[in-house]
Amino acid sequence: MSTWTQDRPKTRIVGRFHGIFLLRIANFRRSFTLLRLKAVTVAGLLLQKWLESLTEAELQVLLEQVEEEKTRLTSGEEVK
């Protein structure tokens, strides 16, 4: 071993940012991202179940509302 590595002061691998360990920040961000992903997945499943429960007449009314909204947005009218 060289003397440079022996004389070098031992430092922590994990740094700090405003007094918080960076590893904790990374774990929080990863957990928060996973939580958002799960929430979006559950919301998508609920929306799918809701759409499947609609009758043909209700679906037709919903599609008409969507088309009206599209034309309103493309014509530049303000959405209520």
C-alpha cells in the first residue's frame, strides 16, 4: 500500500445535505416515486371499472361531452 492512502483521513462515503444524510433523501425520493406510481395504477384501475360499469347510453353521453369539450377548446372558448 502506498503511504498516500494510509495518510488520507477516513471520510464517510455518504455525505450530508443541510444536515440530512443523502442516502435518506434518496430513499425518500424512491419511496415517494413508488407511492405515486401505485396511486396512479389504482386510479387507472378504478377508472377502468367505472367505465366498464357504464351502460351504452351513458357512454354515448360521455363521448358527446368529450367531443363538445374538444371543440370548445379548439375554438378558444374559456372552460367553465
